[in-house]
Amino acid sequence: MSADHQPRRHVAVGALLTAGFAALLVAGLAGLPREHDPLPPIARYALEVALPRWKLTEPVNEVVYGTRGFDTFGETFLLLAAVLSVIVLTRPREGRRGYFGESAAGQEEQAELDPIETGPAEEQEARRAERGESRGDRPSTPDSTPLGTPGPETAEAMSVVVRGAVRTVLPVLAVAGLYLVTWGYSPGGGFPAGAVVTGVILLVYAAYGRSRIARAVKSETLEGIEMAGAGLILGTELLGLILRGSFSANWLPLAPPQTIRSGGVVQLFSFGELFEVATGLTIVIFSLLSMGHDWSPDPESEGDEE
Amino acid sequence: MILVNHVAAAVVFCLGLYAVLTHRNLIKMVMGLSLMEASTYLFMISLAYRDKSTAPIFLSPPKNPERLAHGNVADPVLQNFCLTAIVIGVAVTAVFLSVVVRIAQHYRTLDADRVRGMRG
């Protein structure tokens, strides 16, 4: 791997193409509506129907899950497709249910028969780096590190200051995010709330380390919840088609504005989106974090490297 | 002057485009794509802005809803585009990055020119 090597190609062609595209953008920008122009008809329509038709005081929510519900439906499944792609791309070669220990057994045998490991120097270096990353006799938090220990921080969790701050902030953050989506006050409902839930999980991960959230953040559990969210959205939209004759139409009774059920199906869709976004982003992030090396040779692709 | 925002979005987009066209480091290409993506958020939010406009939120149910659209509020439709684009953008960037990590593990390089298996 050549990290310090900065390959560049076709700088002149790239600059020329970029300049050409910039000229196109400038030409396009000249004809755009500015801050003194009236809103386009579609925006005015969205503002006009939000209260009378959907009983929502939050027009962005009404656009996301009501008027433009079908587009959001498509985008949701685009998100799902992206999450599935990441799962497929990051999966280990063998899906397995348990720990069989053949890697450890192989290492013992290797130490007996061939203590000087053969193989490319790059691979040996990468293996050493991986062993260094795996949990050894590291302290769980910096608080338990002896004073005056040289070298960078090696603990898995962060210090008591960070853990205390995270412990204080977490409930507030989680409740605030869920409150906003429950009452339909946050623009976009489930999208930002899902990002907040992901942020809460990442804060716990950063402050306390992987082992503290390993029980909750399991891909089997998260994938189940994500599929349940997708099912909820699909069911909500299909019931509109069955009961009202139009996909993503409202089929629930509308409560007065600024109550939990004020948006009808908008709130249901928003909750489904909350599950989708929260579990989807969490799966994606932890899949990327746990991508391991696969050192076994792949005979089928050997010929490709010519 | 909302035009400044539009120009800034165009500049950020062109920076991303230039990075994608000239860099052969796969991580930098993904960063260029992310820049292009981020410039569209700035562009759409700026396009939604109107002079002295407030967020498109009704504080209380107004007396005559048909007059709503004549007040100074930002465009809710473009804000909605931006909102969904952010989440989709994160997921798509994650797909790019997982492909890049797999390429790096398989070919032991991040240089797109040295990933020779891709040259059909």
C-alpha cells in the first residue's frame, strides 16, 4: 500500500472539463429564482394543503410523507438497497454461527512446524498491525492506566470525564429526538430522528467501547428491526391503495393539529422511517468498522491480476 | 445576496468534480463525490430561501389557511429534497467506502490505475 504516493492523471483534461461544467453551471444559475421571486406553485400548494388536508403544522413533514409520499417511499427502498449492498460487500467469506477455533488451532500448529512465518512482507506487516489492534491486556478505561505510562492511549473506553458527559447528555438527546418525531414537530420526522438515534448509539460506542454495545448492536437484531420498519412503511402505503384507491393516501382518521395522531398516515410513515434510518445507518457504520482482512487465497480471481 | 450561496455551491461542486477527474486515489475520489453531494445540499437550501423568510412551520393553526402562501416562508419542498438526500448520501458513501476497502484488501493499493483487474 502506498499511502504517501499521490497519483494524479490528466490534470489538464480534468481542469478543462471542470471549467466547461462550471460555465454550464453559471449559465444555469443566471436563470434561477432568487430571494425576491415568489415561491413556485408546488411549494405554495404544499403550504396550502398542510393544515386543511393533513392537520399538520409542519409543512416539510407533510411534503415528505404526505404529498410526496411516493417519492419518499422509493427513497426509503434506495436506502434499504444501499444498506443491503454494504452488508453483502462487508460480509466475511463464510457466514457462520459460532466460533470453531480453527484459526487459533492453525496458529499453534504453525508455531510448531513453521515458526518463521513465510509469506509476503506486506502481509506479515498487516498481520502484525491487526494483532496489535485486537484486544490484549489493555485497560478498559484510561482511568485504570498506571500514571506515567508512556505511549498513546490504548484503553478501549474513554476517560471518566467523557463517560460522565455522555451519560448526562444521552437521555436528553434520545428523549428530545424521539419527542420531536412523536409529535410531528421535526421537519422530516423519522429521517433526523433516525440520525439522532444513530448518534446516540455512536456516542455510547465512542465513550464506552465496542463491548458495552455488542449485545444491543447485533446485525441480526438490527436487520430484523429494519425489515419491520420497511414492512410498516409498505403496509401503510398499500393500505392507502386498498382503502382509499390511491397509493400513499391517508386512511387514518385525522386528529386536531399538534397532537400525536394529527398527520394520519404521515406519523406512521415517519415512525417506519425512524426504524429504517436508525438501524440502516447503524448497520452500515458497524459493518464498515468490522471489515476484516480475508487472507485465504481465492483461486478463481488469481488469473485477474495479470 | 443569496447569489453568493449559489456561486459557493457551484464552486464546491466543481472542486469535487475536479478531484474525481484528476485524482487516482480511490479515497480522494470518494471525497470528491461527497463534496459534489454536499454542494447540492447548500444549493437546494439556498434555492428554498426567500427574502426575510422564516422556516416553513406554523406556530399555531392560522385563521384563514388560503392566505398562508402569501407570507414570507421558505420553500418546504426543496428542504424536503435536501433532507432525504442527506440520508441517502450517507448510505451511498458507505457503499463506495466498502467497495474501496475491499479493493484495497484485494489489490493492496488505493491507486485506481493499479487496479488492473478492472481493465476488462
